[in-house]
Amino acid sequence: MAAQKQVQRQTGVALWRQIADRIRASINHGDFDDTGMVPPETALALQFGVNRHTVRSALAALGQEGIVRAVQGRGTLIERKERLNFPIAKRTRFSQGIGDQARETRGVLLGASNERADAEVARRLGLPEGTAVTRLETRGDADQRPVSRATSWFPADRFAGIEEVYRRIGSITKAFRELGLADYVRSTTEITAAHADTADLGDLELSPGAIVLVTRALNVDLDGLPVQYSLTRFAADRVQFTVEN
Amino acid sequence: MAAQKQVQRQTGVALWRQIADRIRASINHGDFDDTGMVPPETALALQFGVNRHTVRSALAALGQEGIVRAVQGRGTLIERKERLNFPIAKRTRFSQGIGDQARETRGVLLGASNERADAEVARRLGLPEGTAVTRLETRGDADQRPVSRATSWFPADRFAGIEEVYRRIGSITKAFRELGLADYVRSTTEITAAHADTADLGDLELSPGAIVLVTRALNVDLDGLPVQYSLTRFAADRVQFTVEN
DNA sequence: GAAAATTTGTCCGTATGTATT
DNA sequence: AAATACATACGGACAAATTTT
């Protein structure tokens, strides 16, 4: 093996960061494409002349970036991912937005309940606090991969039974149609980003430290009457949003 | 001090995760509101009966979530933050969007250069590859806090001298006006999220592991001709975007 | 199927560097 | 100048999961 540029100590840049940069460059260069994995931690430690823990810090950082994913007993896998594009517009719908990019899109009902609107939900839906609302917990999949999870609130009186309809057909748009709402439009969308919480990790199959894009969206019928307020968390490494003005 | 529930070993849940959950709950409960800080790592280690490194892992996880921020030599501070709202619409401008939320907004020129459009920039601006473009590196501040950093490309022939104009007045909108473009509108905006890179940490005063919201936006004049393509990175914990349809 | 080897995950202990108070 | 507290790195031990023998 030829000599190579070694990591340098006491330069103000931590060893683990130098090593992370080197490994990232190697991945981008395609050095590990044959196996799709990073060499074992012990091998990297030997190669860079550092302790295994230092390599682990570097790999942890790359894991944070979503570039690699460590699996106990197997190794550290290189992640490859393309982002699905979600247009945000009047006609924003989950399945339509990505319909041309994924072979199969599906909505899965995770849970549901009937409850009274708290201050936040009431304000968004334009209802008096305490009005009966139906809450649906759903997950959006594209090509068998979880992409988003949403909590949605609907006016309970207007969309009675939406839970079972959605469970059956897996689409809000179609559920609305079956319940007598032929069309609706996106009114406002708020977008923020956060670290994935415990529920995200499970539902979206993310690794700790991953990022979620969080949207708070209001859908209204053609008379401008709110029909759905939803809080959705998207796996940030699987999506991008586009706004066309 | 009364006895308290201790962390448990060999339960399948790592000690650092148990401790992170406990500290998070304490923060939310307001236990540390008097100081605004988490107790020292050594004190927490003693309290939970674990090694200090285990506490550090827990605090690192909370740092990832943006709940705390460790400062060398001082301690681990509890973060409290409100977000500036950026409307994304035809009239999207940095200073206008947050003008009613911050007392002072400012654009700072970090760097500039004249260069040839690469494939990406050429495609976005609708120019032939290799056309002369001006690149500005800018930082957006609100109330003396850095909020975003942007790389913008402009057709060089049309906006010659934009570098010095922007440096003087700190506003793209006003620079355009001085250069003969009275008005422009936002055409498209793409939004993704990523972990902050090294440059983000410096320019935006972020901690490692922080999140940035990344936008790729195209501004066009009233004839639909592209005038600016910009790639902007926002400190995710300081902003939210809203889309009104 | 069982055992061994491989690989990552967790925890402990220690030492030293660096920044703040 | 000294004390405090966070940052980095090393070494070792064992646990847990997976793959190979």
C-alpha cells in the first residue's frame, strides 16, 4: 500500500472531523462502490493511525449527514438516496405530487380518534374551541418506503366516518370525494425543520439525528371553508418541496 | 435529597438514551429555569450513577435536538428560540418578509466574483453555459443575528457593478432598482433540509449538528426573464417558511 | 443447526488540550 | 494565576447482531 496523507494532530481541526471529510470524499469518489460499504472500523482506525473510537466519531458524523448507516454485526452501509419532489401549490396532494416519480404511493392509517378541538386546532380550522373534530394519524409511503407521517384534523360533523373510509382506500382526496367533497385546495403551508423525534424514528425508519421537514397545512373547500388541518413530518433526506409562483 | 428512580442497565435501552429522556423531561418541567442551564456533567453523572461520558452522550443527543447548547468553559445552556417567518410568494424579499418581526434587518456582503456560468447556473438563469455572471456571497441578519447566507448569481452584463452597489446599501431589491430594474418577482423556490456544514457553522454561528433549510430560488423580471438565481442556507431554528396559495 | 469469527454498540477509565470565569 | 468545564483522543472490556465456517 502506498503512503498517503495522514491526519494531523493539534491543527485546530479535530481528528474525527478530518477523517469524516476523508471518508466522505472516498464515498463520493466511488472508492467503496464494489461493496456498498465502508471498511470496518478497525481497518479504518489502522489506516488513519487512530483509535477505533475516533473513527466511530467520524462515522457517527457521517451518519448524521445521512451518508452512511451502521448496522450491528454487518458493517457501515453507504446510503444512496434521491429526493422525491413535492410541489406546494393549490393542488397539493400527497399522491399526486409524487405520482410521476414513484411507482406506488399509499397512505396507511396508523390511528384515529374523535376529540374536541384545542385552541390551536380550533384557530386553524376556524371553529369554536371544543368543537368535535376527527384526528387521523397517517403515514405516506412511496415505493414501499415511508416518506411522511401526518396528524390531520377534520370537522367531525362534516366528515363523519372518514376514519374507516381512509383506512379502506388510503387517500384523503378520495375519502373526501366519497364523503361528498368533490374538490379542495391548499390554503397555507408553514415549513420548518427539526431533528427527528422518537416517533419519527420508528414510523419513518430514520436513524437518530436525522432531520424532518415539518409542515403545517390548511386545506379549504372551494368556498374557502377549512376542511383539514394537518401537521406533517417528512423524512428530509427523501423529499424536497418546490413552490411555484 | 430523596431517593429517585435510577437508570437501568441491560434493558435494551442505552443508558445515555434513558438519561437524555430524563434531562429533557426536567427541562420541559422547568426544573432548571432559575439558571437557564443544565447542571454540570460531573453533577449529572453523580446523580444518575454513571460515568461522565455517558452523560455527555445524553447531552450530545439533546444538543442534536437543539434543546441545549454546550459552551466550553461555561456549561450547557438551555435553548429558547422563536422563529422568524418568511413568506414565500411572488413578492418574496429578505428584508420585507421579516420587516415586521425584527427591528433591524441587514444584508452583508461576504464576497463576490465574476465568473463563467457552469451547467447548473446556466440552466437556472436560462443562459448559455459559459456566459459571464456575477456571484455574490451574502449574509442576512435580523437584529444583529445571522439568519441566512446566500450565494447568488446574476447576469453580469445586465447588472454590472452590482457588487459595489450591494456592499453600499445591503439590499438586493434596492441594488436592482439602482441598476435600472424597478421590480421583480419570485418564480420558483425549492426547499430541502440538511445538516450545517463547516461554513454554515461559522457564518451563521451554529453548533455542529445544527440544521439548515436550503432554498434554491429563481427571481425573474416582469417579462419573465431570470435576473437572479440564489442558493440560500437558513439557520433552521431561527426561521419558518410560509406558502400562501 | 452449532460454533467461530467478524463487526458494530455500549460503557468505563484516564490523560491532555483549550476556553472561560 | 488558578479553578472550572467542555473537547478530543486513547485503551480496554464486553455485549449484541450478523456472517462465515
